[in-house]
Amino acid sequence: MSKVIDILSGIRPDVNFESEERLIDGNVLDSFDVVTIVAELEDAFGIEIDIDDIDADNFNSAAAIEAYVARKSATGAQAASADQQ
């Protein structure tokens, strides 16, 4: 199980995050769930999630969330590297 799925399952153990692909579009997650998920992802991965990024493209499935976290992590690492130069 991935770290993202562990986080998601800890918040909503009733959802099969490995197969669900309409977390936002299907109203599987409510706004409180999303806020909690964002906070957990930020803490776990050391990233900052922009409010404009909280949409179905990035949060409709565990795979989409994992891809988003990977992009944010890479962007953050590049920014930190540029700051050190």
C-alpha cells in the first residue's frame, strides 16, 4: 500500500481508494475530508498544496493524488536546490 493510500484510508476507511476514480466528481469525499487530506499530505510529504490545485484533475483518485504529490515534491526539491545556488 502506498503512503497516499494509507493516509486516505486512515481518513475514510470505508472507501476503496485502490479502485475509486470519482472521489470528487462522485461526491465520495466531502469538503471536510478534502481539507483533512490536504493537511495530512502537506505534513507527510513536506509540500504546500495550493487552493487552486484542489480539483478533480488532482484529487479524483488515489493515482491522481499520488501523481500530484510527486509533481509537487519534485517542484519543491527543484526550488530548494535553486535557492541554495
